[in-house]
Amino acid sequence: MKTESNKDKLSNFTLDQGSESGARAGTLTLPHGIVPTPVFMPVGTQATVKGVLPKDLHETVKCPIILGNTYHLNLRPGVDVVARAGGLSAFMNWQGPVLTDSGGFQVFSLSKLRKMTDEGVRFRSHLDGREIFLGPKEAVQIQDGLKSDIAMCLDECPPAEASREQMEKAVSRTSLWAGRCHEEWGQGMALKEGRNLFGIVQGGRFQDLRIQSAHELMEFDFPGYAIGGVSVGESEEEMLQQVSWTAKILPKEKPRYVMGVGTPPQLLAMIGMGADMFDCVMPSRAARHGMAFSSKGTLNLRNQKFKDDYSPLDEETDSFASKEFSKSYIRHLIQAKESLAGVLLTLHNLRFYVRLMETAREKILDGSFQTWSKAWITTYESGRLGTAA
């Protein structure tokens, strides 16, 4: 439970505009900077956002916060290396806020390499096969060494098709680990430095388990909560339903983070449900495959039709990568297997996502989000299904 002495350390989120279960605009104050919400966090798994200089993350993408990966950074280069550099932000010369996931998703994605008990998870490293143990205490200690502005509790993330019995066990274990993470976090320097530990709600496609998980985590009064276990094999309809169930019951005064999603229309839909924070590899991964996001849908720049298209990627996206390079030129780079293609498309796609969140915030603040969001999604979907795809 939250103690009185910790109260002021946990009051770092201000709700600027919004309702309990509708679109919200907020401000998250962190040791390395201020984060306006809604916000999209580019994924920097290995202490780098692939193909992007930290300077460009600040000046071109203009993202206020990025994400790092506890599991991968602990394996390579090792938490001690990062800690001696002054933490992840300093190590990668980002100098801005960082959120680190707990390693819990690897419990899901590396299922063939691990054994799980209530004490934690034993992994076989995907790099060299050596055995590694990750429990709640270890997850928190690693993230403390990374000096994350926001650290995540270790959780169990079952696949979408998991049975009710499996999901019940995952919810129970997630709550157990959350309590142990909370205890360990409170014993270190993180609270004194204003850093945060978020709980992660599980429960899958079972509404009552989602509610149970949320209420059990709320007993610890975390400064923020994540909605986990989405986009793990379920349909889009099921995913949005799970976010809606959970967002409605999480505290109004705390930030709500939906992990690992999604497409631009999905993000706007979830903002409308009261979600505040998002991360996803989609923009950077799509860029490496010659795909660009635009206000009129996605563009597959490998297509022959762009060979003589000298228009910019997207005039509505305010970055040099979006405005100063033609579709024809970038297609040429792709065909020639030049790495600049991936760099320019990554800068564009990330800025597209971040700018979408900025615009959503503007519309929430002026009261027009619902109307604007509906129209924006209609335009995007019509382009995606029409000539832009």
C-alpha cells in the first residue's frame, strides 16, 4: 500500500482535460523531462531506435519519451555497463525520459526457451544458450540500474488462446509479482529520484479477470498502470474490447499505458476509451520493409506505380523526411538496397505517429476530438483500402 511519505513522490501526472472513460489530455512529469499525453513511444529495444540518431529523435521525430527492453539490455551489454554510464538515457546519448519494459513479454515470446514458476522465469539466452533467472526482484533491480523514468512490474503475458484456467493462473502470478516488485522498488533510490513503477493488468479475453487484475493491482497504488496481454493473437475487435473494459476501471488520476500497439486508427480508438500512452515497433518495422504511413493510408513504396511519383511522402507530416524526398526517390533507394531508404522512412513513420498523438491532444483540449477522430479514421481507411495501399 502507498504510505503517506510516498504520496508526493507519486503525484506526477496531471489531467489537463478529459473524462474518466473518454479521451484525455495529461502531463506526465519525469526526472528526464515532461511528457504530454496522449503519447507514442518509439521502441529502442537495444538502446537504439533502429536507424535513427538520438538527435533526430529530438529534432525530427520530436518524441518526448522512448522505450527500452530490460531482457535484451541485461543480456547485452549488461546492466552494469549501462549503470556505470549513468543509466540508459545517458548511455545512448538520448538525454530524455525512458520507459523500460520488465522482460515479461519475453515470457510470452520466448516460450520455448523458458520455465516459469511463482518465483520467476528461467530463460535460455537466445544469444548463447546460458541460463538466466528473472524474478520480480531481478526485474526491478535491472530497471533501477538502467535508471528508467518508468519501470514496469514483471508480469505473465499468456497468448490470446489461453484457457480460462491458464489466464486465472497468469492473473494470480502477475499480482503476486507486482507485490514483490512494489516492495523491492520502494527499498531503492528510485522513489527518491522521482522515478516510477507501473503495474500491468492481465486477464486476456475474460472481462471479469481483467477487472480482478486491475483491482488487485490498484491495491498497491502504483503511479501508473499498463494494459498488457493485448495484440497477442486476438482479433482487433477483441483487443479494443479488452482495452475498453480495463481503461474504464483504472484510476482517473493515473496514466494508462496500452502495451505494444497499434495501427493509427487503433490508437485513436483507444485514446477515445481513455488510454494515454502507447508503444509499437510497427512504424520502424514497416519502414524497413518499404512501407510508409500517410494521412490517406499506407504506401507500399516497392510498387511500380511510385516509380515516377515525385510528390513528397506526406505533406501533412512536418519533417524533412516527409516533405523533402519524393516517393520516386525513396523507391529508387529501396530498389537499390540503399540503407538511406530505411532511415528516411523510419524518420517519417515515427514522426507521423508522434504528430498524430500531438494532434489528438490538441483536439481533446479544444473539445473536437470525437468528430475529428471519426473523420480522420474514415479518410485513412478509405485510402488504405483504395489507391494508396
